[in-house]
Amino acid sequence: MKFKKKVLPNGLRMLAVPMTDNPTVTVLVLVETGSKYETKSINGLSHFLEHMCFKGTTNRPNTSDLSKELDTLGCEFNAFTGQEFTGYYAKGKVSDFSKLIDIISDLYLNPLLKEDEIEKEKGVIVDEINMYDDMPMQKVHEVWADLLYGDQPAGWSIAGERDVVRSMSRKDFVAYRKAHYVASATTVVVSGNIDTSTAFKEITKKFKGIATSKKGGKKKTRDTQSGPQVALKFKETDQTHFILGVRSFPVYDKRNPIISVLGGVLGSGMSSRLFRKIRDEMGVGYYVRAGNSTSTDSGYFAVSAGVANDRLGEVLRAVMEELENLKNNIVPADELAKVKEHLVGMMYLSLESSDELAEYYGTQEVMRREMRTPKERERLIRAVTGEDVQKMARKIFIEKNLNLALIGPTKDESGLKSLLKF
């Protein structure tokens, strides 16, 4: 899992991740922009632009040309948008590498952004927003972001609001691309059974025409809190979906491996504390998760679950007890060893394919520009002690930093807030 990196004179970053005897190759292009780079008047544009890049290019002008050509190659392709980066990728046979990189570079560099296609795609985007509104397990994450960050880019929906999406014009797309889709903000990753020199040669050739103008910036996230907070979205559902958590640290912070192990103790695997407590002992809920989420200027640690409406308070009290237990007691050595092995094993299992490796290295490059190999991450996880975990629990699990977001048929905000106590 070794990688090679090269930066071109124009600032474009290239990564090659060779995988001997792997039958596939992935071409992934990441650009350092997302919803955090937007203003309120264009919130959702990063995601909308991702859609439009597949709707015709100067070399493939018809709307269906790109998808038809990629489908003909029998490859997997898609795109995704986050708060701080957007990605476009295609994964296919090694023998099709030159075609894959030609198509992905074309849609990234040469989208036509036709006005009639923009107008049609508005309906698709609004339907996507509607779809997630009908999925409380997903929608609760928007309620959570708004609770933590409020009316600033970190608190806005990545897809945007319906009225804002409907108001966008071609002029908005052109200006946004000009500000952000530039060489210095772009990372191209090739992962698979491809020679490094061949990968770098093709990237250099295909991305020769990339813009070299100055990159647009983003505002720093305001990340403060003075007391426990609750956000309720009332909805008649069969389950209540909640997120309970605290603020943590940005992606660059060296303490994050400790939080990873802490999260593993609580929610990694079917033998984790929360899984055993909520599912095995209490017999409630289907999913329960715990973990850390980081960005360049903020972070949070959260527990999420979907539970029977009439047992919400009971489950929240149980979660709070588990958090407090980590503050008061050191994790036993055998449990700590089990958690570390599970985290390390799951990490390696998640890196078996060319697209997973491309994303692993590419997101590190676009987010932190400080690369850690899987072996280095394994070393950091194994170095965490029980004392480290307890110290971290005492630092982040404090009453004034507690937050609870949920979707379900309840309006008892004060009652739920009374549970946010240690």
C-alpha cells in the first residue's frame, strides 16, 4: 500500500497507489471545495455543480454521452460532495485506464453547463432533498449540524434549500467553478495495477488545460458552546432517531487516534459497550453507532441510534451512563486490546479495492496534506493506553458541551435537556 506523490508546477497534486495483480483501476479527482465554501445565496451549488458535470462536455456534448460511454466500459462511476471537498471517480478494468482518465478529466475540466439542463436538473435536486426529508435516519444529521453550528456554512445542508436551488443560474455555476476548480485545489489519484510513471504521465497530459487562477477561500467555523443544547424536529415516525455528542478536535489534531479508540470501545462492533447495552441487554433499537467526525477547523464525537419512541429517555440515560463510566474507570486491558484489533482489522478490510485506496489517500491529501499510511495509523492506534482513553473522556464529555438532536414524535425539549447531565 505504498504511494507516490508529485506536484506539478501549476500546483496540481498527483497520487499513484500501485496494487500489484489487482484487476481494476480507479481514477479519482478531488477538488478542495464543498458547502463550506458557499454563501447563503448559493448554498447547495457545490452539490448541484457535481450533478451538472455529468450533463455534457465540449468533447461529449449530449447529456447521455458520458454515462453511455462509461456504462459501455462496464465500470463503476459516481461523484460525491461534502463540506470541504467534492470528488469524481470511475473504476474499471486496468485495460481501460486511458479511457477512464480521458472521461473523468473531460467532465471535470469541460462541462458545458447548459441552461436548459440546469433548469431540468433543479427538479432532480429538489426530489433528492425531498427524499432525504423522508429518511429521518439521514435527516437527523442536518438537524445535528444546525444545532452545533447554526447559520454558518458548517451548519447548512450540503444539498441546500429548495428555493435557493431553484433560483440558481448558469452565471452562478461559471463563477463558482472559476473560483474553486483550479490546479492548486485539485488532487488526481490513480489506484490499481498501473505503473506510477504511466499514471503521472497520463494525468499530466489529460489535465494540461486546468485553470491556474487563485483559489477562493472559506470562512473559519465558529465553534463555541456555553451549555447543553437540544434540537427537536417533530415528525410522526415509528422510531426516534437521535444523535448525542460533544465537540472534539479538527482533523489535524494529534489526539484523534485516542478518540478513535474511545469510539471503538463504545460503538465499534457487536461486542462494543453500547451495542451490548442497548441491543443485547435492553432489547431496543437496531443500529447504534459511536465515532468521531473531523474537518479542517472543527470536529465532534457523537453517538447515534434509532429507538422505539416510548423508550427514548431510557436509552439516552443508558448512553449517558456509558459516557460517564469511561470518565470514571479505565478500560480493562483485555477489552482495550480487543477494540484495537477490531479497529485495525476493519481499517485493512476497508482498503481491499482500488477505489477504497484511492479515496483513503486522496481525502487525506485534500484535507490535511499530511499523509499517513495504514501502517502508520495502525501504530498510532496500538499506542493508545487505557489512561489515554480515560483522560480524553474526561476532557470531552463535559456537561456544557453536550448536544442532542433528534427526529421523532416528541416536543418535550425541557424533559430531554434534563437528561444531559453527568
